[in-house]
Amino acid sequence: MKKTFQLNVEGKNRDRLVEAVKHEIRKYIKRERRRDVPAGADYWDFDCKFGLGAETAQAIHLGNLTGLIDDAVKAREDKFYVEILARPGHRKAKTADQPGPAASADA
């Protein structure tokens, strides 16, 4: 998905447009995650970019996307650009010196 979203549309409420944009992004991510993962991959990972225009977009983490959208809305921006590309991901095995979530402080 490579798209520039307009936030000022004649006759439409700005808050509803923002929620519609977030819904469209979530729907796209869910659709991509439903696809079959290629052989040798564990999951779908996403390369994301965000900016006020396609030429100024910077790489970001997917988890930060909605916060950046909210920041653009608070700054009263007219539009923003989002790029989300799915790619196969590979999980890394934990090493013995990395404690897992089950490790406790009193052990």
C-alpha cells in the first residue's frame, strides 16, 4: 500500500476521515497477514514509511504508525503519505544468555 491520505475533504468530518484512514490501514494489514507465508518464512513482516509527502517519507516501525497519524492530525496537516509493504519474516532463536519472559527476579 502506497497512498497519500487527504484530511480536508469538502463536506466530510475530519475526525471521521482520520478514523476511516486508520480502519483502512488495519484492514490492509489483516488482509496481508491472512496470505500464505512463503516456504522458509515464519510470518509476514512490514516495511513502513510515513511522511507528509512521498519524497519526505521516513522508515518507521508499524507500531508507531497510528501515533504518527495522530501527531499529523494535531499539527493540522492537510495530508500525509503512508507506505506499507509486506515481506516474509524470519524469527530469531533466543540464545541461552537472554532470559525469557518466564525468568523471575528471585530465581
